[in-house]
Amino acid sequence: MLKRDYALACIVALTLVLVMRLNVCSALDQSEAQAAVANADGGLASAYGAVAEAEQAGGNVTQLVASLRVAGGLLDDAHNAYRIGDYDRAYSSASNCSSEALGIASQAASLKGQAAQASSNALFFTVALSSVVLSVFFVLSLLGWRFLKNRYEKRVLGLRPELR
């Protein structure tokens, strides 16, 4: 009976070890990992383009550039893992890179919109301020002209010869 319990315990332990080992084994094949890495490449390139557009619009992209560096590190890790045949890690890193790139592109689009709005507001403020300044200048010019005209007329009338 003792041998039977010992054998049963060994079988259960061996079964648990095999089950845990099967969870660690690669569940992905090379084509899935390759597709994920290619998708991450495209997503990161798209994110770089979105950040460049946000910068051209006048946005502050310092934080986005730091996020791009992180995503680039994930993509490098995915490429390295794919090269050595660790397809699970390659797929995981590529998926993380893709989600990071998608977030970066979204933030860049938002930043681009904010920069365009700020530029539009600045243009409106400049036009409004210029209009007010020109209006004040025009009114002051009219008042100055009237003042100088009256002064000139008084001086000219004062120089007129009188008849006696």
C-alpha cells in the first residue's frame, strides 16, 4: 500500500510538472510572430509620422519622443527574440510595441489638433488687436487733423489785414 501511494504521488507530481511545462512551451509559431513583428514595424512607422506632423503643427512633442524610444526598444526586443527563435517573446514584445505605437499616434493627433487650435486663436487675437489699433489710430488721426486745422485757421485769420 505504501508503494502504491508513493507511485501515485510521483505520477501526480510528474503530471503537474508536465502541465506547468506545457504552459511555458511555445504556443505560437513563426508565422504569427513574424506577422506581429511586421505589424509593429508598420505601427511604429505610423507613430513616427504622426509625431512629425504634430511637431510641424507646433506641438511640444518631447514626451511623445520619449514614448517612441520606449516603443522602439520593444520593437528591437521583438526582432532579437524572433532572430533567436523565441516566438512567444517576439509576439509579446511586438504586441506591446503595437499598442504603445497606437497610443502615441493617438496622442500625437490630439496634440496636433491642440496646436492647430492654438494657432487659430493666436491668428484671431492678432487680427482683432490689429483692427483695434488701426481704428484707434484712425480716430486719433481725425482728431489731430481737426485740431491742426482749427489752429491753422485761427492763425491765418489772425494774419488777415483789417480795414479801417
